[in-house]
Amino acid sequence: MRNQAVVSGFIGLAVLLSAARGLAADIGPLVLAVPEGFDAPASSDHDGGVTTVWIKRRPATADSTLLQVSVLDGGAAYDEAGADDHFEGARHYLLEFVRAVGRTEDHFELETIERVSLAGTPAARARWTGMVADKPVVGVMYCVLVGRSIVNLRTEDAGPTITPAMYGAIAAIEGVKRH
């Protein structure tokens, strides 16, 4: 009887974890449709914010695709700002986040920062390349200001070019919706 309860518990946990894949995730003021195949999220609280990470593993290699979202309390309400102010604010914070990534990678190279729209709000996007442990990496990062939140979204993978799993993560990021 006890073994049956343990087995049922493991089956329930497996169903719960598999259900977490491909579903919508609340990330602060936004909702993200997590692409199929990414592991259940891991979250941590830090410095007035929350970071949530999903990983898509490739069984044939030790490489994996990162999908990460950090939501910080900006202290001020950004919704009243104009479109140009939204973009400039997002660009400012994006540069801070990108510089932090650049400090952890060798041969870090930032490409141009572009103006995009996330959840109907002006946002900033940057692409970079670098090296980690003598392996090339590529990343795409976004930043958007929503309400009082600074939302940083990024995907990263091994290799010199964007991978299919990254394209899925990019589509999920660019498809975020407001609550």
C-alpha cells in the first residue's frame, strides 16, 4: 500500500513537471509561453527581484539553451512615460545587464541595440557573442519597462549562431503578453 502511494506520488510529480513545459508562465507583469522541451523552471529571489530560468538540454551533447527572465522593482511607475522614454530606459537597463554578461565571457562582442516592442511597449534588444571555457556562445537579450518593473529576458546557447531552441525562446520572448 505504501509503495503504491509512493509510485502514485512520483507519477503525479512527473505529470506536474511535464505539464510545466509548453505552458504559460507568470513573470512579474508579463505572461510568457514557455517553448516545448524546456525543463521546469528554477527561480531565485535576489536584490529586490526574481530570476526564473528554463533550460532545454541536448542529449547528444553537454550543451543546453538558456531562457532566463529577471524582474526587478524599478521603484517608479513607467507606464506614464512616453514611447521614447520607455525605449531609452529599457536601453539603459539592457546595457547594464549586457555588461554583466560581458564580464563573465571572453572575447565578448556586443552588436547594435535595436528598438523593438514587447507586450505593446517599446523595448530594447541586443545580440552578443563571446567565449566561455574556450567554446563560442551567442545570446540575445531584451529589456522592457512595465508598470514599476524592469523586465530582462534573455536566451543563450553554445555555438557561434542562433540555434533552433534559441529561435523558440526568442519567439516566446517576443510574444509575451501583459497580465
